[in-house]
Amino acid sequence: MLKKVLVANRGEIAVRVIRACRELGISSVAVYSEADRLAPHVWHADEAYPIGPARAAESYLSIVRLLNAAKRSGCDAVHPGYGFLAENADFSGACEAAGLIFIGPTSETIALMGDKTAARRAMEAAGVPVVPGNTEALKDLDELRTVARDIGYPVLLKAAAGGGGKGMRRVDDDSGLKSAWSAAQREAQAAFSDSRVYLEKYLSRPRHVEIQILADGHGNVIHLGERECSIQRRHQKLIEESPSPVVTPELRARMGEHAIAAARSAKYRGAGTVEFMVAEDHFYFLEMNTRLQVEHPVTELVTGTDLVHAQLRIAAGEPLTLDSLEPRGHAIECRINAEDPFSDFLPATGRIEQLRVPSGPGVRWDGGIERGTEITLYYDPLIAKLIVHAQSREAAIDRMARALDELIIDGVATIAPFHRRVMDEPDFRAGRFHTGYLEEHSGLLDGGDESDRQEAIALAAALLEDRGRRRVRLEHDAPAAGPNLWRWPQGGWSGRGRGTRG
Ligand code: MV4
């Protein structure tokens, strides 16, 4: 087994990985920026090394500083988490060159999947369905016009070095080609220092369904079913679940086989995700993510598998002992972002003054915050994840609503109230949604009216006084007890309306 792992990350994912290390008897090493001296991931770890200023470019994104910390700590492996350098082929290559095990696939696999046209070629060769379009970067406007007419409008221009929705341009007819061509190239150059673009047929309102895979170094590859991630805002996932309401056992088996073929053709090692778009009974390869994903817990809950344990075991050279299996029950994750959902998801900052974390049956909290944690603009707004598991989708939604009711975060705005509304929204409850869900339900983002705000403030005040969260008042808060107040009041504490006071 590995002896000591450096976690090249912060926040909830660093805590998640450190916990897994402790469970497997592996020492953990945290790294921290000047803004994170008191952050939870630092005290969860066995040792911790400063790696520079708050700015990520000078700390969590500094390959030299991370490798220096790795060397000083004497670790044998590096876990990148997600974000930061997790899908950076230079970083994994530098770890390998320094004699460290990079917990993830090889730098060749990362580079292959980072180039979207190369990935499309590899997938096509492996027999995995890809969206109609071209698999080489476009040379000029003439070629763009030819390919666009060939596959038929509408089409979507995408950055070859892209992913995550940056640099995409939809074109509806010949007249839109020229401006889209230069705009897409300009955006791609600005975002990825690589102006290459290519074309895909535009799919209307696809669902985003992704398959979790695990591959060991001995040729074993399994899939662990799908995650439904269609509830997004500007390409940021907000709610994920497993299984998907639209995936049948037959579809799961077919998508799973293609995901396994994709992983094999990329000589994949470790945990990975094959993203598909699902539109009208067809599914198409979108991207492969060569990392552990934010939403991995929903898969863990329905498959009974610990994906971080699996990553650590695979990195240590152990063979997989699991087999692909059908999901049990239903899991949902709500991302708790420090953003104001009623002000266009404006990032929120400040100090976590009060924190009451939900618990009870089927509830999991993966957090990177504590009372007193400072939320700054230096890092991602994802501060925690609330995940539930229950026997059915309906029961899981009810459980999530209950857990959100228990959650109190005071001091920094979060999108928890938005999630609470979604849990009551009929289309979500019915599983009727696609990637345009939020645009079609913009009412979910209205308001945060004054009474909501006042209620939240009153609840936080109650917590400060250690009275807990009360939808009903405690008996000693009630007016002097009338004759019928021994019963739970239906019409409030006055007793009126139940015929007890005339
Ligand atoms: C598409 C598409 C429609 N047609 N490609 C957005 C993020 C990037 N990974 C790919 N994306 C899309 N690619 C074709 N040919 C629609 C989207 C898309 C989307 C995809 C997955 C999840 C959410 C999305 C939200 C808007 C657009």
C-alpha cells in the first residue's frame, strides 16, 4: 500500500481524500496557501506545508511549490483532487519524473482527453458514438461552410483545447458562419492559448448523463453506472443524482459498455468519467474527465463503493476486485456554493458565523468549512456538498428537502434556499428536465423576498441563543396556555379556529 500521500488541493475535496487516507492507514500531507492557514483540510491532515500566497497561481497551481512540498514531506504519491492541476498533463508528468505516483491516469491519457478532436478520433476508432461533426481542427472558413452544410444546421463551433462550454458558438445558417468563425477562434485563443476549433451538429436540449469507470493497471475496467447532471447553470453543475430518471437497465448496460471501450482505448488507469449527451433516445460521447469528480458521492452511495479508496488501491498497484453492478436506491447531491441565488449567483464572501450541519438517516455532508472559516474570492465557491440516499427517487427528494431544512449557514449567503425550492418544483420531482431546466424555471431564482430574509435572520438569531431551528414554537414561547394547547396546534398558538375559546 501507499505510505504517504500529498493532497494537492484544498477545501472539501482535500478533506475527503485525507479521510480516505486515514481509513486505509496512509499518512496524509496537506498543502496550504496563506489564506488557508486555519482551513479545515490543514488540521485533518497528519502534516501540512505552506506553498505560497493566497492567489492560486502562486500556490495551488504552482507545480514547483507542490513538488518542493512533496519532496520535503517524503510522500510516495500525489492526489490532485479536482480542479487546479487535476487534469494538467504537465503536472502528472512532473510527478512521474520526480519518482512520485500521480493518483490518476498517465500524462499521455490526460493529454489525449484534453484535446477534444483527438479524443473524438480515438472514440470513433473505438466504436463509441460521437456527435456528428469533424474530428480534425477546421482549416478555414471554406472548410467550415462545407462541413456545416454537410452535417446540417444548426451546428456548434467548439474549441479543440476546450471543454466546459468555453468558446462554443452556435450557428443557424450560412450567414452566421463568418462572425462565429472569428469569435470562436478568438475566444479559444484567449481561454486556452490554442485557437483551433471544430464543428459538431447542435443537439437541442440534451440531457447530461455521465458514466463512472474504474480501471486498474492489470487490464480490468468496470463501470459503476451513471450520474444525471442536467441541472446546471452556465456549465456549472448544481444538482446531480444517480440513477438517472431516464436511464433504463438496458441503456445503462449499453452506455456502460461504450464507457469501458472508451477507457480501454485510452489505456485508462484509475477513476474516470465518460460524459455523454442524451437526446431523443440517442447518446453521444461528449468528453472524458480524467479525474475524480465533484459529484462522485452519488455513485458511492448507490453502488456501496468508496471511489477514493479505489483510487488509492489502484495507484498502489492492486487489482480491482469489484464488478460492474446495478444501483441500489437513489442518491442526490446538492452543491452548496457560496453564491447568492437571488442575485444572479453573485459570489458571496465573509466568515461562517454559524453552521448547523444536517444529519440523520441517509444524509452525508462533505464539507470544507467550519464555524469561523473565511470564504474569499480566491477560490471556487463550492464550500460543501449535501448528499442523500434513500430507497426511491421520491424518498430521496423528500429526504433532501428535510436535510436542507436542517441546514443553517449564517454569515455567508449560499444557494441552499435555491435547492430547497427545486425539491418542491413539479418538473424536477417528475424527472422532466434537460440542460435548459434553469432557463425554463427562472422563477426559482426570483425573490428571496423580505419575509424569507427575515425568517433566515430570525433562525440564525435563534441558533445563537441555542434555541435551535423551530418551525413551531417551543411550549414556553407560547402564550399562556389555553384549554386546548396540549395538542400540536393546527392554526397557530392562539387556539382560535378550533372552537376552544368561543
Ligand atoms: C453541445 C450541446 C449541444 N450540441 N454539443 C456544454 C459544455 C460542453 N462540455 C459541451 N456542452 C454542450 N455541447 C452539441 N453538439 C450542448 C451543450 C450544453 C450542455 C452540455 C452538457 C451539459 C450542460 C449543457 C448546457 C448547455 C449546453
